[in-house]
Amino acid sequence: MEEMKAHLYAVYGAAVDDNYFKLFEDLIDQTRIDRERNELWNEKDIFLITYGDTFLKEEEIPLKTLHYFLVRHFKNIFSTVHILPFFPYSSDDGFAVKDFYKVNPELGDWSDIQKISNDFRLMADLVVNHASSQSDWFRQFLMGEAPGKDYFFVPEEDFNSRLVVRPRSTPLVTNYQSVNGVKRAWTTFSADQVDLNYHNPMLLLEVVKIVLWYIKNGARVIRLDAIAFIWKSSGTPCVHLFETHEIIKLLRQVIDYCAPDVILITETNVPHLENISYFGRGDEAHMVYQFPLPPLLLFTMNMGNAGALTRWASSLSDPGENRTWFNFTASHDGIGVRPLEGLVSRAEINGMVDNMINFGALISNRRRSDGTEEPYEINITYFDAMKGIGNKPDNFQVDRFLCSQLIMMSLKGVPAFYIHSMFGTPNDYNAAAMQIKNRAINRRKYWLYEIESLISGRSYQAGVFGSLQHFIKLRKEQTAFHPDAGQEILDIGMSFFAFIRSNTETGQHILCISNITPGERRIVAVKDIQHYKYDLLSRQSIGSQEIVLKPYQTVWLV
């Protein structure tokens, strides 16, 4: 408890006193859960990312339909399900939260969430940076009523925002009509998503209360959404500030004390060195999103050249004890391009963006500090992003896509699959046009009968679904894929991405090699290849020192 107080004092100084500490201690002690920390993760841990209403059935609440689908098709596939914000909201498909303590009644209620958490480990979003302009808190802000009147960040008139890092091109500060005239408030993401005021220690106390409420209702992984932006100081970039890291350290200690089996994960879509700062010294996040992986893997497959991916992967250091990567290729958002900064040139980034436009992508921009705009995010399904080499579609889309997923799930860390990757969902242009929202292109909703017909028939989607299920089941049996197992990246030429995963405790070693080109390729020399005699994926023995890989073929050699 003293360490928690130290973090509070580091952020607020004399603004927190004995009365505040008493409120904090009472909240923590009242909600402590009598559970021990066991192993946080192993090779059987695979995450699924989905909205609560991805599947629809007439006369049935979506969370019940989702639960049915998860149990029927994924009970032995995924250990953990990330249900994207399932709270009442006003925009951004759930990320403009109106009430942090309720489940959106259009989806179901807390009992439906708890039923899913009984069959799968549940990952829940703490939308930590902002709240909806339609929330009770914001209504109180406009009316000058407690507690919301001090819950939103109002910059001083002389606030210097010249260096502020922007993820959007919308106004940074928005004017609202209140009972006392016009009130200004900070809006990092949109006018409907008003930034919370962490300079108010009572707001932080409320956030801690929300975290513990989610844990009480079944959450075992807490995702800190847009955490990098929560603290604002004049004359700074207002991202990754000291106070932000202190608050994360506090939340980590609260979790370790109250529910030590719960995992904390940070969502920070920024360049690599900024991203990994959220591991702290083992005292912040247990997991961080591996944000460079989706765009860099896309770049690799689109160019047919593994050089940049090999260099980047070789540069990664071991996260350390009780820390690991959250590996993914697709999510509910688009494919962020900022994490490519410093890994490939701006010209190469722009070239890939142009290629994706040719494959049907929409592009979202951000505003830089000098007022100019640049691509921030490619809005496309990961499956359609694999249509071809360069800007030319070909006949290898399914093979290329499956190769990308095998690489992702083999790398050190915990793998996560967006629900639409499991089906090879194509771009949803109708949704993007109807909602006037680029990200809707990758957020399709299926009628239950529709998706079950697709995955049980002869469609390419059934092939993708069956292949990924098979790969995941096989992966879960290999101790060398434990998140803490070692990883050695090999450079065997631009046509291949290769590495060895090693579990020293069990003695299993797997040599993973992927041909990332549309041509047949021969491998002549790989480190200690004579020790690897059998491919787990093809179930074939390797009879010679020379291996021939078909276009986009991956081997797991033991």
C-alpha cells in the first residue's frame, strides 16, 4: 500500500492528503479478491478479438448469440476472448462510453458477460482517456454539478499545444454550451469523446473503482485503451508523460494486490521504442501490443521481401520476466502505419499505402504538429490486404494470408486473432459508405445462419476457417511456442523469414521458415538444419539438407 501512495504522491503531490489515502485504502481493501497468481500464460493461450454483436440472430440478444458461437466453434481453440467495449455508447462503435458501469442493453447485461467469462478468460476495455459527450458525467460538467464538473480536461487559455501529438485531424479543443456559457474541453479523438481530467485525483479514484468493478464481473485481462494520451501538460507532446507512467504503475499495483491473476495490457499505437516503454521496469503492463508487426508483416508480404521484418525482429530484446508481446495482425481498427517509422522509408510507406488503395483500402489521416496531414491508418481487412504483390492482385491471396497468420502465431509472445481473420472476411464497402466511417470496412456483422453456412460449405472462407483452426490446435501442443520460450532470428535471404523457438525446460526446438514470395524457393543452408527432420505442418519428414518451399509455404521443423 505504501508503494501505491508513493505513485499517487508522485503524480499529485500535496493535492492528496490523509483523507484521500483513506478513501483509496478503503476502496482497495473492500474489493480485494482472495486469489493466488498462477502461471500468467503458456503456449495454450490464444486470444480472440470480437465485438459483442458480430453475430446476429432474430429475437436473441447478441451476447447470447456470441456465446453460442464461441462455445460451438472455439471452445478448444481460444483461451481468451476480448469483447470490444460492451458498454452504452454514443459513437466510435463503443469507444465513446456513456456509462462505464453498465452493459449496453442492446447487447445484453452483466449476466451474459459473466456466462462468457465462465467458458473463456475475458478481456475487457478500460476506455481510460475519454468519456462520451452524452454521459451523465459530461452533463454534470455542463451543469456545474458534482462529480462530473471536474472530470473533464479544460486547458488554460495560454496552454501551449504546439508540440501535441495528434492521432486525428479533428479539432484538439471543442467548445460546448453550458449553463454558464461556452466551455472549452480537450478532445483528442472527436467532439463526442471528451478527455478526462487526470489532474483531478478524485477522477483517478473513480477509474480505479471501475477497474475493480470489471474484475468483479469476470474480467481477467484489462486493456488500457489510448492510455498514452491521458496526461496533458502545456508545452509538451501530451503523450507518454511521466504522470501517465506513474498512473499505470499504480493500476498495476492495484491489480497485483487485489487480483493477482489479472493481466494488464496497454494499447499504444506508436513507434516501437515509445510502445515498449509501457513495460516499464516490469512494473507497468504485463503485455504490450506488438504494433509494428501488422504493418511490417503486410509490407513484407506485399513486397515479397523479408529484409525489413528480419532486421526488426532481430533487434527485439527479451521483454523480461512476467512480460510479453501481444502479437496480432488485424484488429477492429485499421492497420496503423506510424509504427513503421524508422523501420522503412517514408517513400516505402507511401508506396505500400498506394498499393493498398489499389486493393480497395480507405485511408485515415492524422494532423502533424506543423498542420500538415499524413496517412495514419490503412482501413482494409487483413485478408484483402493480401491480394497481391505490389499493386497487382494474383491467385495467392489465401496462401499469402495464411502464411502471414502462421508467422504471427509462431513469434515470441501471445497471439491474437481478430474474428474476421478467422473467416477471411472481405472489405465491407456498404458498411463504410452507410456509416460514413472508414473503419466500418473491417467491422462486418454476420447473421448467424449466414456465417455458419459460409464456414461449413465449400467457400474459400470455410478453407481459411478450417486451416486456422488446425494451425492453432497444433500450435497449442508445442511447448517451444510458450510466450517465455527463447527466439533466435535467422537471416537466410530476402525470400524467407526464419527463426528458431526454443523451450529449454522441455527441450523442444522448432525451426520456423516461411517463403514469403509467389515462387517456389529452395533453402540450401540454415543453421543446424541437420537436426530438424520433421515438419509438423505438412506431417512430412525432411530427407535431405535441401528444402523446397512452395509459394507462401511455412514449415515448423522439429
